[in-house]
Amino acid sequence: MSRATQAGIWALAIALVVLLIITFLPTSYVIQRPGPVYNTLGTATSADGEEVPLISVEGADTYPTDGALDLLTVQVVGNRERTPSWVELAFAWADETKAVLPIDSVFPEGTTTEERNEESAAMMVDSQQEATAAALSELGFDVGAALTVHSFVDGSAAEGVLEVGDVILEGDGTVVTDATSLRAVINAAEGAAVSLLIERDGEQQSVEITPKETEIDGESTWLIGVTLTTAYDFPIDVTIQLNNVGGPSAGMMFALGIIDVLSSEELTGGEIVAGTGTITAAGEVGPIGGIRQKLWGALDAGASYFLAPIDNCDEVVDHVPDGLQVFSVETLDDALTALETVTSGGDDAALPTCE
């Protein structure tokens, strides 16, 4: 063989060895890709393996639905126990439907996969509660919200005054039903003692707490040092069955699905509409992760329209797949307006988009 041929063979052999080594070297990334799509108006597989309505209601009239209100998910390939190979990462980098993310952004240092899954499942439960509250409130039901003390932070100003399980009814004479309204009362006092009307063991009483000044993200704020949960007393029973899916990002689509099931008029008009976004009981839609992968998941599921949180718009711009029309929403009312416009043949060009 000529020297050139020998050199070529050696170069190829070395390249193959290097490639083999790289294949088995650990990485510090994971891959995010489109996950399963679920129609909130359809069925899902229960823990017993049976097909059941994803949303079911007892205690109120329900109505047949048409079309689809799809919630989107993302799947993460890899974890701290097994990261993707460099070869897998290379293919993912070249695939616009996938994203390569630092492992710390998905699996924080010191958090096991099991702990992450448990946290994700808890957020899903909270999301379903908030979605139910938002939907029923939109339909005129009284959801009986109760702001409850869950725990105390270190150095809490409220420790020794409040107890876990206390229900906070008023702050300085103002009715409070969520953490946002209580926070507004506390900050309005500007460091002065705040009078809280609470319910403990079925009896009401007043207590006073002097907030502590804290700096968050460079801004000064006043805190009493408690974590709160909102418990609801729903007038009807709403059950959402969706196994092996976690996180809060399905909240808005859950709320829309509940409204559609309880409304005599269909929200979709037979269209396939996909969307994503967290939701609060007040109907505020919040940002989520993996929206670019969810756009591709929606398109693959046959959706023509996509409802995106306005705070995700910077990730949406220039990344919308052909054939999908995206509307930005900030509240549940925005989402309902978009659906009504689309299904009634209105001017969807007038709806807000991500630009």
C-alpha cells in the first residue's frame, strides 16, 4: 500500500476509536422532545388500565363535545443516572423539534429523579385544583376559596402567632382569598403591624404580625414568612384522570375542557385546538417550559390553532411550524375569546399573536 493509503487507514482507525470513546463518555446534557398529546375532551387510560373520560363531572348537567382541546407534553431523554451520549446529542442538535438542555436546568444538583417526579406530580395536582377553580368561577359557581397556612420559613415573623392550618380571612379589614391579595395588604402597610382575621379550629380571632423587610430580585418587599395553600369547597365534583403526566403546564387546557363539558355550546366548533400554560384560580395564564417542542407536538396531532402564554412569546417568535396559527393569551378570558372568534368565523387576524 502507498503511504497515502496507510495514512488514510490509520486516520480512519483513529477516528473510529475516538468516536467509540466519545460515545461512552458521560455528558452534562439532556434532550427535550415532543411528548404525548391528550385531548381534554376525550379519554385517557386510568391507573387500572381502563379508558375513562379525561374530565368527568358529577352534580351538574354536562353536554356532548366535539373537536379537541389538546394539552401538550414534553419528554426528557436522560437523567443524572444515565445521560444521552454525544452521538445522541449531535442528532438532537440537528433536529428542530428537539432541544438540548444543561442537565442542571432539568435535574437540579442534589435532586434525585424520584424527588423530581414527586414534585412534578404534586404540581399537577395543584394545577388541576386551580384549573377547576378558574373554570367554575368563570361559569358563575362559588368555589369557596380558603387561604390556609401550610408552613413557615426560617426566621418567620408569623411563627408563634399563626399555626399550620389557620385560615386567613382578612388582612387589615380587606377580604383575602389568595396569596396575591394578602401580599398586597402586607406591602400596603409598609412595615407596620398587619391585623389578620383568621379561623382556627372553627373559631374566628384576630392576630397582629409585624412584617419583615426583604429584598427579592433587587426590590424591597415586606413578608410575614409563611407558605400558603388555597383550599376550595367546590359545589360539584370534577375529576381529572391523567396518569404519568406531571407539572402545572396543562392548567389552562384543563380549565377550557371543564368549561366545554359544562357548557351547552361547544367551544371548539369541531376544530382541533391545542394549547399550554399554567393557570391560577383567578384565571391568569402563566408561562411554561418546552413550548417549542409543544408547537411541534400540536402540529403532529393535527391542530390548526395553538394558544400560547404571552410570557412565552419570545420563545415562539420565528419558531412556529408551517400550518399552525398561534394566538397569545394572558388570561382564561383571552383564551375563550380566541376560541369564540375561531369557531364563529370571526376575524382571527385581530387576535393577539406572538410578534
